[in-house]
Amino acid sequence: MRPYLLTVMPLHDERVWLGTPRACALILAIDAARCRPATAARLCERYHLTAAEARTALALLEADRLRDVAGRLGVSLPTVRTTLQRVFNKTDTHRQPELAWLLLAQGAEEG
């Protein structure tokens, strides 16, 4: 079983508890195994990804490590890293979990 994808976002809370501001956060969790990601065609259309960039992004959802992505796609690890950086730039994401959320959110939007 694959792990859940978690995102923790700080929230601003004006209320005070015992003289100090309260700490608040929003925690989002999704079971990636139960969500359908966006299609490669949708990613190409929406974010102007090349077919190779879309394949690399989607392969991240099925792999534990970048080395696994490289093996699955039959390319070198440096190629995966370079391609992934282009995907981050085009999708305005910065980390793999953020990209995974975007891929799954786009899939939900398609469905």
C-alpha cells in the first residue's frame, strides 16, 4: 500500500488562548491509490507540457524514488531530474508532493 499524501498549511487565527496566539493549521490527506490523476493529454493542454514531461510527472505517482521513474521510462536519472524541473517551472510547483497534489486535483476536475 502506498502512503497518503499530506499537506499541512498554517492558518492565521486572531483569537488568543492564555495570552498567546493560537496555533492553527489545516491538514489535508488523500489516499493516492483511490484517486485518478489527470491524463497526460490534459496536462499537456493545461500546462503546455511536452509528452515526455507529462509522462515523467505521472510516473512520479507510481514510483517511490526518481531512480524508479528513470527505470520505468527507460531514461537516465539526470534526464528525469531535468525534466522534472521543467515540469515544476511550467506548473508553478516546487516539490514533488505539491506536484502530486496538482496531478490528482486535475484528475478530480476531469472526472
